[in-house]
Amino acid sequence: MTITPAQATYFGFSGTLLFALLLLGALTLFTYTASRRIQLLTLGGPPEDRLDHPLARLWHMAEYGLLQRKMFRDPYAGLYHALIFSGFLVLLLRTLMLVFEGLFPGAGLPFLPTGFWQGYLLVKDLVLVTTFAGVVLALARRHVAKKERLDPSFDADLILLLIGFLMVTDLGAGAAKMALDAAKSAALGATPSTALAQNALWEPLTYSLSKQFSFLSSSSLQAIYFGAWWAHLVAIFVFGNYLPFAKHFHVITALPNLFFAKLEPAGKMATFDIERAAEAEKFGVSKIEDFTWKQKLDMFTCTECGRCREVCPTHLTGKPLTPKGFMVDLRNALYADADALIDADAGRGDGSAEVALAARRPLIGGWIDEETIWACTTCRYCEHACPVGITFVDKITDLRRHLVLEKSSFPKEAQTAFNGMERQGNPWNLAASDRAAWTVDLPFPVLTMAEAADAKLAGGVEVLFWVGCAGSYEERGKRVSRSLARLLHEAGVTFAILGTEETCTGDAARRLGNEYLFQTLARQNVETMKGYGVTRIVTNCPHCFNTLANEYPDFGGTFEVMHGTELVSRLVREGRIRLVNGEARSLSFHDPCYLGRHNGVYDAPRELLNAIPGIVLKELPLSRGNGMCCGAGGGRMWLDETIGARVNQARFAEIEANGTDAVGVSCPFCMVMLGNAKTELAGRTEAYDVLELAAQALPAHPG
Amino acid sequence: MNHIVCIAYVPDTETKIRIAAGGVSIDEADVKWIVSPYDEYALEGALQMKEAKGGTVTALTFGPARADTGLRECLARGADDAIRIASEGLGEVDSLGVARLLAGAIKALPHDVVWMGNKGVGTDAQVLVPMLAELLDLPHVNLVTKLEWKDGAVLAYREIEGAREIVEMPLPGVIGATKGLNEPRYASLKGIMAAKKKAIAVKTPADAGVDPVTVAGEAAHVRWTKLELPPARQAVKLVPGDDPAKAATELLRLLRDEAKVL
């Protein structure tokens, strides 16, 4: 019988002993690295609970981690990644088998019946080859097809080659051993044993390869067998210990990162306790360690696949922010001072760690430029695309919070918007007393909640129409507000507005980092609405919608919030509104980020458009989850855009190329941005709000 | 250097002004009050100078209790102290009266530079800077858009019609700031929180060495007799421009016969 590599002696040392030492060394090193990484993860930063709803978390991890739902949006990458990933899952057991064999050579495999191991060998045999194929496909993507989102990476090549090497050595060792067994058995003059026949059955690929080795001498076969066996194990130990230092840390951290993913609504920003922050004199994030452990886990996990930047509006228009670059910069900042951070946190040493930290490259201005921080439109395309559940917007807004609340350093245009929200309750800084002026041209009265309360309406007010700043002040927005009022009136819905008691929801203030202003406005609005006992709200502004529905609950305001298109499409479905007029025209639909990606409302505006006579919807290439931002989100509506091409023009160009008669929008900011782009580019495609189109289709009433 | 910044707490420039019953004052219901934008330039100038050369910045106002909010805002932006001369119960006080009250308070404080905007945006009389300088017996320079500090003096750039005048003023002196001098800062939350802990000194006219009887009511030199809103803006009339010659004729006719400006 062939002896196994661990049973041999090398320069007088037992193979088992050598193996045990090697294993001990590898495990010690890995444990040390892992404990350092965990310390780095948990130091600094506010606490964050990510253990609620464990079953939902497990399911999320299974869906995106094990089934890899997002990976197959790029079928080629999905395929090769699945080949390699399945290889890892299967070969994990194989590695344990080899470790067992190294420590207890010739002991046979424990615990499970032979039938299981035979079945496993068959799977393993196939997987060795499919994994290798995955590696080849991945290398081809990097070096032949050269996908834009991938950047040249030594790490990637090294890891891929290492994986390939693991497959080759495993297969080589197995085949050489099989050939050696066959040669020995033949030398004894035995007829082919059942064991060899079993080989052909359970390890067919290894068996075919072993046939190719049959011309080699026994000593050569033994050398290949032993050499490949040791090389394989050493490579595994190297691989495992290299992972935490490279982008392939995701092999270890991706599943936990998905388990700990944010379960709250995607568009909800974290609320922080201003009083407590004031005591600590710390607002937002100015140092890398100020991020929470989960935010640092995101940094560990980034695999640099670049899916996040494919439809990123700032990347596409040549601005300094790309989500991938941002995340890698954050990680580099974290790793660059890891030792000093850990030492300082543990209070160890001679104070040199503190000195090093005081002299380190600053996070803002050193690792991340302020321009990068202000470029983001918070459209969340990056988060929608990321297969391993990394979030980006939270980090951008945490940095903005520091710049605004602590440093008062931000693009000066934002100050006009802040002052307007603070003083007149709208970022345009128009008179608060004019907030309800949009109602004047309507042929029916629009009651305020106060008037409705005085009038003691039978049945009360069914729904509060939250008009929003754009719907109250911006010319086109006012027309859209009148459209929604007409549609509600037509359906016989009893609605009211807050009138001059309504003030900006604070969405833009919050996303520009001005949490103080946001909370002031939020508390005021919640108090006003609770005073009237509001339970249901309809609004046509996706930014108001997101803030009212997802962020106001933190301030005691829990309402049923509907977007205009949701309510109106339902009224149409229920037959309370008949849409009868319309001209034949083709229409693109531009998904607003805060309605679509942030809140998953993709179908309501489309359902409504399809109910309007004459309209033929032609989807844009970038739509729904892949919809490209108009450039106004994240408070960018109020900032100048001076770097690179303009986002609204880039989006408008795509809309023009779709060749439709018009484009439907469902957000007043998208309307402004696309309208401006049309003027700037002397374009052709006119933008209409979906509600405008619906109101135009209402039956004409005599008189 | 010690800086005193005089501020006016006035209706936001976006306010839709309504005239109160009686016709001599505005309806203050729903009015949002702000620190006059011109005083913001003054405050910013003082804060920048303090940051560069050290010293203190004191914000000073004459007004009712609501003006404390404006002083609080000055503290949040970085002023060290705030003083309000209470106006409650005084009745109407004209610009000269305000200047006397401010001057009285300033005399009791160490001051190297006294700052204010070239105007408030309330009654917009634009006379306080020279009045205050006279009462303090100090030089003044008004409508300043740029400053260069020298030892014991300041070079002030002021925009005048068709030219720019550069004035050297010895210190102490009074500076009237206007748009262009700087970009006023936005208070950080850190500043807002720190300002909440600071006290605002509320003084009476007597503390400022002024007998109320000599500035208010009958003693005031200027009194409002009637306030009127400007007439509502009329709809724009567009002259179609297809035929330039015809359009020009029509435009002339409208300007002469209807608008009666020619």
C-alpha cells in the first residue's frame, strides 16, 4: 500500500510532525491577524445593534450570500463567481479531509458512512475542474474582455492564480497517488482490484488524469504525489493568511456583512441624539475610527468589483467620487493606521501610538477630498448594485455631518438653502406666507387642516395632501400640485393641506449633513400633523415621501404615506377616476431615485401611465433599479455643479436617445433637472409629471 | 483688539409686509426675524479679525426680548459676549435715539473697532454709522467692501459711484460693512450648543447712561405718520417681435400713451 506524504519522514523528521507544526503556525498567524482585524473593527465609533430579526437576517444572507442573487445581473461574472464559490463550499470539506489525513495518516475518514465519502469524492472531482474553469473565465474577463468596472489588480491575479494552483495541486496529487497505487498493484501482478475500479467510478476525472501519468516511474509518481500534496496544503495556508490583507477578505466577511445588513428602509438615515453628541462635542465622522463596526465591516468586505460605479452619476460625469474608489480609500485609511489605532485603543505602550495618530494623514482632505464628499447625489445606485451589501450613502452623509455641524464647512450655495429652510420653511427662501398660493387658480376650494377642523366635515379629512416646497413654490411643481388636487377632487376624496403650517420636511438639509436643521423641521411638522390627528398622507414629492414615511417615525410621527401615483392609480383601479382623454404618444419614464430604489415604488407610476389613453410606454435602457439619477438628490439640487459633465444632461441625453415623444417623471426635482437639461442642450423631449398627464386625461366637465 | 458689533434684529427680507391697524407700523404676526444681512457682514469681519489677531467680539443690540434670538445667533457664530439694551415700554425711538443708546453702552466697554452694517433692513434709514461715530467721537468709514489691517489703523476700500475709494482710518473707529466684504459664516452646531450656555446681558437705557424720556416718544425727531404698501405689480405686457419695425412702434406707443414714461 502506498504511504501518504504525512507518513513519510523528511530529513529524519516525521511528516506528521512537520505537518502539525505547519498547521499550528498557519492557525496561529491567522488567529493573530483575525483578532487584530476584529479589534480594528470594534474600536471607536458609536454602538450599533445588528442582531435584531435574526431570521430575516439569515434569509437575507442566504438570498444574497449563498444564492448570490445580485451576482447574476452580470451573467458572465455570475457564472464564473458561482463556479469558484461553489468550489470553495465543496472544497472546504476537502481541506478538512486533508488536514485530518496530515494529522492522522492512514486512519481513514471518521464519522460518516463510506457511501457519503464516495459521493463527496465524485462531487469534489467535478468541482476541482469547474473551479479551475471559473478561474480561467475570471482571468479572461480581467485580461481579455477588460470590463470597464474592473481595474488592473495584482491582488486579483495573485488570488486567481493561487486558486488555480490549489486546483491543479489537488488534482495532481490525487492523480499521481492513483497512478502510483495502480503501478504498485500491477507490479504485484494482481488483477485490477475493485479499489481501482471504484476510482474510475467515484473520481473519474482524477482517474483519467492518472492514466496519463502511467508512463512515469514509481519514484517520479511518488515525488509528484508528495510534492503536490505538500504544495497544496502550504498554498491553502498561504491563501488563508493572505485573505485578510487583500480585497479577497470578502471570502470571509461577505456572509457576515450580509447577515448584519441594514433591515430598515433603505432611504432612512440614522438619527443621532444631538444633545448627547453635544456633550461629547462630536458630530458626524471626522476620523476613520468614528465609523461604526458595521461601517468598517463594509470597508473590509469591498471586493473592488466596480459594479457600484457602472451607473453612478458622479463617475459617469467625471467627478472625483466613485463609490469603489471611496470605499477603497476608506479602507486604506483604516489599514494605514491600524496598529496605532489598536495600540491607542488598548492604552498600551509608551504613547507613541497617540503621537502617530496625531500626526497621521487626515481622513477629510487627506484620504477623501471635500469635493468627493459633496459630489454624491445619494441616488443609492451603488448600494443597489453591490453584491455584498455595502452601503455608501451613510458614510458620505456622516462625513457631511461633521463638515456642517462641527466645521461649518460646505459649498456656500448650501447656506442659501439652509437659511431659506430655517427662516421661510423652504429652500427657495420664498415667503412662508405664500405656501398655499398654488391653489388660487383651482375651480374648487382647497381646505387647510385648520379650516377643515373648523368646518367639522362629516367623515373628516380622508387624507392630508402634503404639497412640499417644490409643489408650493416652483412654477411647474405648482401645476403638478393642481393636477393632484383635481384628481383627488374628481375622485371625491376629502383631502386638505396644511397650508402655511406646512414647512420643508428637511430632506435636503439632512442629506447635506445639517441634522440639526432637519430635526428642528421634523419635530415641528410631526407636532403640527399630530395636532390634527393626521393618519394618512399623500405627496407627489418622493423626497418628502421618503422622509415622511421612513424618517419621521423616529420623531414620533408614524403615518400611512402614499405617493401621488400610488393613490391615483388605486383610485383609477377602483373606478373612482375615469381617464378618457388622451392623444397617441410614446413616452419614456424616468424613475426617481427616492421613489424607486429608496422605496421600491416602480409599478405605480407605470400602472397609471398605462391607464391613460394613447400613451405607449417605452422603457429607458437604464430604468427601475438601474435608473440613472437626474443629479438633484442628496441636496445637490441646491449646489452648483462645476466638475465634469452635468448629471442632468447625461441623463437627458439617454432619454433623447430613447426616441420617445415625451418623458414622464414623478418627482419635482427630476422635472426641474430634466427641464433645465432640455433648455441647456436645446433638446426635444419634453418632461411631464405622470399626474399632469393623468389630470389631462380627465373627462371635460361642462362649465 | 476688542470688537463691538451692533446688530439690528429685523423682519426677514422675504417677509410679505402687512401694515398693522393704525397705519403707522407693520403687522408683526407671522413675521420671521433675522439679524440684518448687512450686520452679518460686520459680525463676520469682526470674527475674522479676532481669529487672526485675537481679542474679543461683543454683539450689541437695542430691541425687545425677541432680539435675544439674534444675539444668540451671533454667539453661535463665535461672538464672546452679547448685550441687549431693552426697548420694552419705551415707545417709538428714532435713529438718533438708537445711536445714543448704543453709544452709551459702547462707552462702558473697551472698544478698538465698532462694527455695524451700513444699514439695517428694517426702517432702512442708513444713518446709524455716522451718528454713532459722532456720539463716540470716533472716525468712521462706511460702505466698506474690503479691509487691510495696519498697526493702529485700517485701510478701508469703499465702492463709490464709478470708482473705488481707499481710506486710511486710525483706530479706534467705526466701520460700516456692506455686501462684498465677506461671506458670512453659518453657525456650526458646536457653536449653537456652546451659545446656549452663554448668558445675554440685558441692560436698561439708564445702564447705557440715557434717560428714556430724552430719546422716546415726544423726544424723537422722526416719527412715522403713515405707512403704505407699493402698488401691486401689473401683469407683464409682451409685444410680439415677428416684425421688428412694427414691434418698435407698438412699444413706443405703449410707453408714451399707456405707461406715460416718455
